Amino acid sequence: MKNSLRNLNILLLTGLAFTFLLSSCFKNRDEDNDTSAAKNESTAENYFSELSSIADQVATTGDLSGFKISQDLGSMVSNCAIITIDTSANVSTQNPNIYTIDFGTGCLGNDGKTRSGKIIISSSGPYLQAGTVVNITLENYSVNGNQISGIRTVTNLGENALGQPSFSVVVSGTIILNNNGGTITWNANRVRTWTTGFNTPLLFLDDEYSLSGSSSGTKVNGLNWTSQINTSLLYKHSCRQIVSGTITISPENKADRLVNFGNGECDYSASVTINGNTYTFNLL
């Protein structure tokens, strides 16, 4: 009888310990709702993708008159941006074309964003020519008070099997968020394919780009993350945002997150799934 009672007590204690351990695991899993790595990744991606859109147009046309938020609102960056071209440059020699976009101390665009500082674009040849290398550097550049620095190097890889222009994109950048929001560092290797609008190079509202590749970064709290694009990201110039595609984010000491940018609509939002729980956040 005593042995039976002792065995029963052992079973009860074992069951309680297992239940406690199981509930602790679920509690820890449920508490992992940190979406900061996903937000930081999308913030960096959108800021530096916009730089390419601006540089693409300047390198193609020499101005920003077509960089529009819509046909009705006209130029997205307004007329306060001053563009200068280094007339000593010659694409037929080793000297690159150099374009400088100067937003001054503050240039309010029709997209509601205030930009300041300079974007400097150095192009080794015609933008749509295979082998051309475009370097984008920044001088005291900021968007809505967020300070952006670094270099974005775009190399024309020629046309893919579908006849679409494709580009290698390498980014090494830093974003200092306004209002003491902290600092994001970001390094990316992308292949950027011009999927729509490449047949109308002077019309920019119809441009769409597909992005593949990987990246890594450091969050504002100092923790690192890596990412891998699973389903190609779609960047629409008309939205000035990524509107579809998925990325797996792997933050330091945390479970992987799956970021979904949507179904192609310009809704300026994305979702991130962590341990089966899905959260929505707004894109810049």
C-alpha cells in the first residue's frame, strides 16, 4: 500500500513538473513578439530602394521631372531639388558622369517627405548599357529627419532570359532615426530586375522591380539579424514601396520571422509571423 502511494505521488509530481515546463515553453513562445528586426529591415530596404529610383531617373534623363507621386501631383520631390551635372565628364573615356542632387536644408516633396542634403551619383557609362557601374553616395542626406549615409553600388548585368534589364545591387548603409530612435546599420546584396516599364524609359510611374538576395544588419538595440528573400520582392515606383514578396528574418538569439509584404496593393503595410502569431506593421 505504501509503495503504491509513493508511486502515485511520484507520478503526480512528475506530471506537475512536466505541465510547468510545458506551460513555460508556451509562455516563452507567446512572449516572443519582437517585430523590430522586421521593421528595421523594411525601413532600410525602402530608404535605399528609393535612392535607386531617384538615381535611375537622373542617370537616364538628367532631371527629376518625371519622378512623380502621381500624374496629378506632378514631381514627387518638387522643384526645390537642384541637379548639377559634371560637364567635364565623358562617358566615352574613363571619366564617369557625375550628377549631384542638392535638396538644400529642406525640400518638401509632394509625397509629404522633407529631404535635405545631397545625393551624388557617379555613372561609368550609359545607365542601360551592360557593364555600367553606378555608385550612389550621400552627403548630409536625410528624409523626414532620418539621417541616411552609406554607398549603394549598382552594376548593369545586361538582360536576363526574358529580355529584362537586371542589376547587381550592393549596399552598405546606416540610418540614424530621428527623435533619438537609435541607429540601424544595413548591408545587402541584391539582384534587381526591371520587370515592367523598361520599354518606356522616360515614363517612371509604370516601373516595377523584382528583388532577390540576402542582407544583414544591426538593430537599434545593438542586436544583429540576417535575412533571406524567399519570394521575390516587388517594388512599385507608383507606390514607392515594396508591395509583395516574403523574407525570412533571423534575429540574434530568437526564432526566425517570416515577413510578408502583401498581395501587390499599395497599402503601405506588411505582416510578420513569429511562432505562428502574426503581427501587422506600417511601412515608411
